[in-house]
Amino acid sequence: MNNGKICVSVCAETADELIQQIKRAEDLADVIEIRFDSLSFSELDNFFKLFKKIKPSIKAPILAAMHKSVETETIETSEETYIIPDTFRVWEKILASNTLDYFDPFQGGVTALLIECWNNFETSAVPIISFFKNAKKHKFIFSHHDFEKVPSELNNIYKTMKETPADIVKIAVQTSVITDTIPIWKLLERAKSDNKQIIPIAMGEAGKWTRILGLAHGAFMTYASLDSGSETAPGQVSASDLIDVYRANELNENTEVYGILGSNTSVSMSPYIHNEAFKIHKLNSVFVPLQVNNLDEFIKRMVKPETREVELNFKGFSVTIPHKQAIIKHLDFIDETAKAIGAVNTVKIVDGKLYGYNTDAQGFIEPLLNSYGDLQRAKVVVIGAGGAARACVYALKKQGAEVTVFARDLEKAKPFAEEFAVELKQLSTNDEPRTTYKEFDILVNTTPLGMKGKADGVSAAIAEQLKGLHLVYDLVYIPFQTPLMQEADIAEVPKIGGLAMLIAQAMEQQKLWTGLDAPMKEMSRAALLRLQS
Ligand code: NAP
């Protein structure tokens, strides 16, 4: 266990709703942050009345937070002009309520008041600090948020905040690319050497990993939402995921870090699958989302020992769209299968060297062999000619299948067909006549058609086209029952969904990374639970 705390943030418009959320947060949170900024001013008295009743049963410290500044008053001194937000009216009420007692977060204890003050640092720092001087018995978090960017003067902001009477400094900045997280992450080191408690937050999907690994590297606290879908800041992870999936409070600086490298990691099932395996094997390892757009910058500044600016103990990556081919030039070694496929979906890091593998081919073929049996001379349609198709065609040909690729752009797909020596045909569009696949045995969809968020509800083929086939295999796994699988049901053709491949390729990855046999049942259950929620 590390010393960090998981803070669940609750926010509601009515007192009743806020009380309900506090009760639910109790089961998950080390600290409960009550955000008072959505609650209307007229509901405050009612809230404190209700809160008094539940307070004795609440064990988690309470953090009162005000995240809104409505500028109402301007004070001019001989030196400067300050703007005072009317949020002070709310703070006065909170302090006067006396429902929130003193608590020292460094010593442990019960109900507490930590005051978080969120504001535009430059204009409001001085009046806020003088206001809270009168609230001395409470611990005080002073926070600075930038919802647009990582400010270039980040180090100066930290330096000024560190000099204030605040017990804890919180700095939250918006990141758009993963390397934006470097300066905010480096504040952890700086705060450690200054002996100052800090909560550094990189908001946005690209910064999600900082919310997961922060506690292991000395952050005072990390923020979580009560449920997924009720996040109070971009990139926030739900409390149950932080605790059960990522085990954020069990990680430490020696934790081996793995992650999914892709341009859209928010929909990935891989963290659920791999973290389950690490948990079952009781490994000090974690698998995090790494949303990467510029692969070269990421590898240079965060991975390669000679050039990296942060030490994260990376041990491997699962590589997905669009980096499966681009990663190759960064590798120190590539195995024969990955080389033949021309794509790498797995990286293992040993002594700073990057080793590349492809587990998609094995992951694809295993469920197919289990369902269909011998593939020698089986006539297989592969729809699509992208990255996943490369692994599928490679594996099918190795098994002796006769493959025909159907692609929407023949010009683009031609080099692929030539490289793998397969027949290439035009994929029919929705206009009639549609191709029928009755002269084939198996149809494999390797396009994102039908995938949630990409081509919702669209099927790569309709029932009419599928009649006569012996098996339909859809690589898409979100949703669990894809439109193509529904069409296969109508055509009464047996089908396999993409989850089988996802699990099989992930099991191969686990084997490569840990040398252990992966717990298939538990990994499948973890993915299914997510897909069906
Ligand atoms: P990719 O490299 O982008 O390739 C996608 C292929 O689909 C390309 O040939 C593309 O054609 C074609 N395509 C895209 N939209 C199309 C449309 N509307 N109509 C017809 N063809 C279309 O992506 P990928 O890495 O191969 O992944 C493809 C799918 O497989 C994704 O849904 C992914 O989630 C899934 N997948 C699943 C697993 C698993 O474990 N189950 C593993 C890997 C991939 P153009 O080249 O003309 O754009």
C-alpha cells in the first residue's frame, strides 16, 4: 500500500441528491470531496441540516470544495487590484455551519474539513489566502486549474503556491497529448525535494495514466468519480476502477508498468483484461491507457533510456490503431512472425531495449481452429485489408486456407494482396447487387463496420449474403453482439465474435511479458462484465 488517498468527488444540485451521493461514496473513498458549486445557495442550510444527521456514520474525511468563481467585487490596494469571487459567501456559510470538524490528513482521523479553493491563481491568490487565514483550524488545499493547456509558467505557479500557507498544493492542467504530462509529472519530484504535499493532475484522456500512477509516486491524493459517466473532470477514472481494476493505492515506485498505446484508448478493454491477469498472479504490475498520437515523441521523451525525461518503469506495451506498423522503427528486435505480418501489437521492454511481437495472428487463429477445425483448403473471405487483416491472412495462409480479400479500395489494397499472394475482389457497397458469399466456407470481417462509436449498427454483410457459409467471424467486439453476428443468426450460420480473439491475443501477450500462463476464465469474465455493462 502507498500513502496516497483516493478522493471521490460528489456534486449535485439539491441537498437530498448530494447526501445520497455522499452515502454511496463512503464505501469507496479515502476522502469525500463535496463540491458545493452546483448546489444552489438556498439549499445550503437544508444540506447542513441533513448532513448533521449522517455525519456520525461517515468515516472518510470530508473535503469541501468550491470550483466556481463569480467575480463580484474588486478591491484596490496601493499595490494591486484583487477580484473577490462571491464564492466567499458560500465558504462563510460552510465554516459557520460547524458541521465539518478539524482533521489532520497527515495524522489520520475521522470527519474532517479540508478546504479546497479553486480559482484563477493570478487574480485571486492574495484575497483567498487572507480569507482563509481566519479558518486556520482547517487544513487547506490551494488549487490552480487550467482547463485549456499546460501553462508555460507551470514551475513558477508551483513555486508561488508552495510559498502560500496552504498545507497541500493542487495543480490541475489540461493535456491534449501524452508528452504534455511530463512537466506536471515532474512536479512530484520537485515537491518531494521541497517536502511539500502535492496533488498534480493531468486532465484529459492523455493524462489518465497520471491519475492511476500518481499515488505510487508520492501524490497526496488522486480524484475519482463516483460512477463512470459522472466524472467531474476530463479523464477522471471511476473510484471502483481505480481501486479494483488499477489497484492505485497498492502500487509503488517499483511497480512494473504496461499500457495500451493507441490514438483512442478510452474504449479499450485491454486494461480490464490485463489488470485482472496481474491481480490473479499477484504481480506488482499495472496496465494503463496511454493515449498517444505522436509515437516518435512519446518513445523519445518517455520510453528510451537515453532520451526519456520521466522514469516510469515501463515493461511493455500493447500496440493498437494507428501504431502497429509505425512502432517497428523504434524496436531493437522484431520476431519473425511480426516481421512477416509487417505489424507489431506487443512490445516487451528488457533493460531498456524494445522487443516487438505480433500476437494477433495466434489470437485470431486459435478460436477459429477450435470452432471450425482443420483449415486446409478452406475457402475464406476476408473483408478489409488493414492492420488486423494482415495478421488474419498470414495465419490463414499458414493453415493452408484459400483466402480471398474483399476491399472497398482496390488500388489501396493491391500491394497487400500481392504481398500475401491472395485474390482481391471489390467489396460491394449498399447498392445492389450485393455479393453473395455462398461459394465460400468462412467469412471474416476485419473492418470496423458495426463497431460502437465508429460504424454503429452497420453490418459488413446481410443475412442474404451469408447463406451457405459454415462460419462467420467478426473481429469487432464492441458491442458484444455485433450487427454482423445478428445477420449470421438470421442466416442460421454459426458465428464467433471478436472477444475470443481479443482474449486469446491478450493471453499470448501475458505469456510474453510475465512468462506465466494467463488466467483465461478470469480475463474473459473481466472483459464480458465491461462489455455487457
Ligand atoms: P485498420 O488498419 O484501420 O484497417 C481497417 C480496414 O477496414 C481497412 O482495410 C479499411 O479500408 C477498412 N474499412 C474501414 N471502414 C470501412 C468501411 N466503412 N467499409 C469498408 N471497409 C472499411 O484497422 P485494424 O487495426 O485492421 O482494425 C479493424 C477492426 O478490427 C477494428 O474494429 C478493430 O477493433 C478490430 N480488431 C479486433 C481485434 C480483436 O482482438 N478482436 C484485433 C485487432 C483488430 P481502407 O483502407 O479503405 O480505409
